[in-house]
Amino acid sequence: MKTNFNRREFIGFGSAAFATSLLLKACSSDQTTPTATTTDGTEGFKIAIALPGIITDQAWNQSGYEGINLAKEKLGAQTAYVEKVAQADQTEVLTDFARKGYNLIFAHGGQFDAAIEQIAPQFPKTFFVGVNGNLKGQNIASLRIDHLQASYLCGIIGASMTKSNKLAYIAGEKFPATEGELRGFELGAKSVKPNIQITSTFTGDWNDVAKAKEATLALISSGADVIYQWLDNASATVLQTASEKGVYAFGNTNDQLDVAPKAVLTSAVKRLNLAIAYLADLAKKKTIKGQIYTIGLERPDILFLGKFGEIVPEEVQQQALNTKDEIVDKKIIFENCKEAGKDTRCIKKS
């Protein structure tokens, strides 16, 4: 069974009166009404996911939604999701999922960590996974893509393509995953041009198109001619604005070359659907552990560079791909270090 709850309706189920009747209601003509669709599945295994944005963003949230759908297909699980979960509502959404007996709950974004930390001890039989999270515990795991590895390759490409020697990074929020991605972009760029400038900005909203466009235009006005973005529903705006202004950009999460083929150099593709299905399989087998699962370029089915734009010279493409092989072969290692008194990651070449 797959269930789609609108956030406002879902939170209203907190009272004892919700029972099973609300799950049986179907009113698909009203997007604010819960809908339920049944399918053959394993009645004893239920997976849910809380998403900060919409499932049609062609980026982060859609990948999470596709992940539990893949788990349903492969494992026969019942699934449910809630989209557009505001930070203030995270604990209530996760609590309601746990109360409804979901065995495995994904919280799709590092911004859910505090809510997971608060709720998980109350439901020891439920396993919580923070995607991009930083937690581990008895019934808590984190699933991370090694964003730094992919962004390092993009940094090499960006530094090879810039004419202004000014690169930029845009993301929705500043937290360990985005800081790691920014760090990788900087390290990759500086491996080509040590004095290159990298400017970063955080819009405060992964989906706000107006904020994304404003931030993009401001960076371009400051001289940046290559932009690495990690946004959700607003990502297309960054890419299209870059194209309109004649500068370059990178896709993220999905292969986004087709969004703006004149601007996109390549994309850091993160097949989170496969990663989520992988952890769901571990959970069903009861072999999932309270640890941080990090997946990097050694899993080319999950993390890889997307199609290259025609504007990227063959030698630049080859340099990035050769570097990818060096990372996989551990000839280039990113290890924890301190820089300017701050915990970060640095390059170690073997």
C-alpha cells in the first residue's frame, strides 16, 4: 500500500480519532485530502519518507520519492510519503509515521536531524534513517552520498572552463552535506588553478524560484561565470538563468543537461533512489545498523557524472574521468583535517 498525505492533513491525524477510517478515504480531486492506493505487498514491512519539498521537483525530493517506490517494487513493502514538510512540523510527521507502525522511516534531508534525535528514542522498534544526516544510534542511521567526491570533479571542470577565474556555489541551506560539497568544489578547482576565487551563497529555501534567480543574478554580476548549484524545485531556474546570461553551470542529483544544454557542463548525479532501496533491503533483512552509511564514486550506479555538455572539451572530460578513477583506486583520498581551526576534509595523494 502506498499512501500520500498532504502535510496539513497528515499532522491533523495526531488525535486518537484518526484510527483507520482516514486511511480508507480517497478523494483524489482534492490535493489537500489524503489518498490511499493499495497494491500487492508484504503486509509486515512498511516504509515511509518525509520530504521537505515536492515529489515532482526533478531533483532531491523526487529522488527520495522514487527510492521508496523502488523499495516497494523490489521488496513488496507498503509505502507512504509526506511532501512539503516544514521544519516546524518535522517531529509531528515523524511521530505520526511511527505511531502508524511504519518499520522504516526516512527523513529526506540533514535538516531533519534534530527531529529524529528527539523522536527515535520514543519508538525503539522503528528504525529512522536521516538522508544526508549526521546521526547514528540504536535505531538511527544516516545515509550519505559523498558529495565532496563528485563536486571535486566538477571543480576541476569548472576551473578548466572559467574565463573570469571566479566560480560560485548556491545551495538552499548550510549544513554538513552542503559544506562538504562546497569544500570538494573548492579543492577540485584549486587543484587546477590555486588562486581561483569561489563564492558561496545559501538562499534559505530549496524551492523558492525568485530567491534562486536573485542569487544567481547577483553572483553573475559579481563576475562568476561558472555556478555549481544544489537546489530542489528551484534548480532549473539557476541553470536557465545561467544559460540566458551566457555563463556555465552544473546540474545536481539528476542529470540536468537537458534543462539548459547551452549552460550545463555536466551534473553530479546521485541515484538516491538506489541508495534508499539498498538501506530498505537491509532493514527488511534486519541487518541495518546504527551507523553512517556513506556511498561514493566506488558505486558508479549511485554516484557519477552525468552527460557532458558539447561545450566541454574532450581533454577536460578525460581529466575529470581519470581523476574519478584515481579516487576510486584510492590514489586520491579525502581525509579529515582542520583548516583555519575548522573541521573539514583535505586531499591526501598516495
